[in-house]
Amino acid sequence: MKKILLLGSGELGKELVIAAKRIGLYVVACDSYRNAPAMQVADAFEVFDMLDAKALTAAVAKHQPDLIVPEIEAIRTECLYTFEEQGIQVVPSAKAVNYTMNRKAIRDLAAKELGLKTARYQYATSLAELQEAADAIGYPCVIKPLMSSSGKGQSLVRSQEDVAPAWEYGCNGSRGDIKELIVEEFISFDSEITLLTVTQQDGPTLFCPPIGHVQKGGDYQESFQPAPVAHSHLLAAQEMAEKVTRALGGAGLWGVEFFLSHEKGVYFSELSPRPHDTGMVTLAGTQHLSEFELHLYAMLHLPIAPITLDRIGASAAILSPIACAAMPCYSGLEKVTAEGNCYIRIFGKPFTRINRRMGITLCYAPLDGDLLAVRKKAKHLAQQINIQ
């Protein structure tokens, strides 16, 4: 029986554990707090700070995993090279995780080494540098930590007066011990998509039908599949996704984000070497394999049949209006279960923060259905869930 050490135990990790258990794998779920979602379904768990190299090394030595699967950004990623040298498979690869957990590394790889089309950008390690970079890029611009997730620390800066608050917010929202921010040109795009990309050890790169998404403050609010994308734009996105994943190496599923502009074309935005939050729409059965099953099969080097779109679908986030240190209670579930062609997924997070994503609603329809109506239904049902 293969053993997986899962680094990060949020909702994405939980779905991956469920997929892994269905094919008989042993999973140890790790996170910085107890009773994290993936721990609730795993065989064993460990609680430690994954930025602590000694603690991370001790967990690997204790459990002797066959595979190490990162799910979050806050990991001492340099250690992954050592584990890989010891013969442990890092998913998708130590290089991929090390590069993509840091916006500086992945952006420089994409723009400077691979020549992908990106927004103009600069870096800053102080408020003075940030002010200078923002002035050079121009307003409005976007300021983000080099290491963060779910939009934490991200600001849309419209004038010089907004730079100082953006510096404080960006530093406070940064994961890990890197206190450096990136300033990006604001792209006036028509839409944004996630292109789930599957790299295989002995097979071709596969692409899922494009997923559209809506974000607020850099955090996903809803996603839908398939996103309406011009054929030329889809081909450009697929070419860029294959180029950057090939450069990083390894086998697994990647969430590659793009901005689409009718006038300016396709811009590479970001890359995650793991299942993507917007890809949770695949839990609605839009594909014959969810993004979690695709990630699992690819890392195990199992052959994957061509990916097909079986039905249209949408997901909508259930956000907490409260902050509470105790396990929350949920009401309104009957309003979702009474509806047809929909699901609800409560993640089981043991505490809440304001606007923390606590679950999702999923709705689907036949391929010839009304995608806009499916999206509206998913959002409406998400609003029926009360968190107390």
C-alpha cells in the first residue's frame, strides 16, 4: 500500500484524501492546527508548522512516505529537494513546488525564461521601493505578497495614497517568512479562466474544459464549466500551460490561471501545482474524473483516458459572516437538498473567520442546458446557508 504525506489539510486536501482512500492508499494529513478538514478523513495526522524544516523532516522520517503531496504555500520548500534526492516522489516535483509557492520565481520563469505574455511587474522589499515600483508601473496596479493564497494581502491600488496601506496589508497577508511584494500592471480583461492541466510521466499533457471564475479581493467566489472562450484564446492558453508545466517537470494536475482580453489576447497570470479551488466545480460531475482524481491518477502514473465534458456545472462559495473559535453550526441545508441537480459540500473547518470559505454549493445541467441559470442557482443556494 502506497503512503502519501499530505502537506496542508484544507478542503482541497480533504477531497484528495477521499479520492485516495477510494483506491486503497494510506494518507497522513499534516497542518498547523488540529482537526483540519483532511485530517477528518485521513488514516493519520500530524500537527506542526511546515515552515519548520526540522519538524517537516521529522514527519517524513517518522512516516516514510512514498509520495509527498503539498497542498498549501507555507512549506519549507527547500527541504523537498532533499526528500526527492532520497527517493521520495514529490508531487508534481520539488522544482515545481519550490517555484510556484513563490510568485517571484514563477513569474520570472514565465516572463523572462519562457517568454509568456504577462502583466508588467516589479518587486519591492520596503515601502520606499513599493512606492517607486507603483509609480513606474502606473495606476491602477495590483500589489500582492510573493507568498500567499486566496487573495490574502492583495490590494488594487488606485493612487499614491493607497500604497502605504497596501504595504502593511501585503506584509500582514504574506505566508512564510518572505517580506517582499510584487507590483503588477492592472490588466483590463474581459474574463479570467483556470485551465486545469494534467502532466503525465508517460503520456501527453491533457487539458480540462476551461473553467470560468469570479473573484473578489483575489479570492474565488464562484466557478463554472465550461467557460466561453474563443478557440484562438484557448489554443494560446493551452500552449502556455504546456510550456510552463513542462519547464517545471513532474506528474500531476496544475491550475493555470489566465486573463482574457478581446483586444490584447491571453495573459498568463498564476500557476498552482495542485488542484485549484475554482476546479471544485468538477465535483458536480462536469467531467468523468474530478480534478482530485486526475491529480491522484497522474501522480500514481496511472493511464488517464481523454478528458470529456459530460455536463455543465457551477460552484458558489459559502462564506462565513462571523469569526468564531468553535466549530460552527449550519442551517438552511434543507433548502439545497430540496432542489434537484445540486449538491452541498461543507468542509468541516473547526473555526471561522469573517468571509472564510466554509463550503460550496454545486449545480449542474445537461450539456445543452443554460449555464447562466445554473450559475444563478448555485449562488442563490449558497446564500441560503446560515452559519452560526
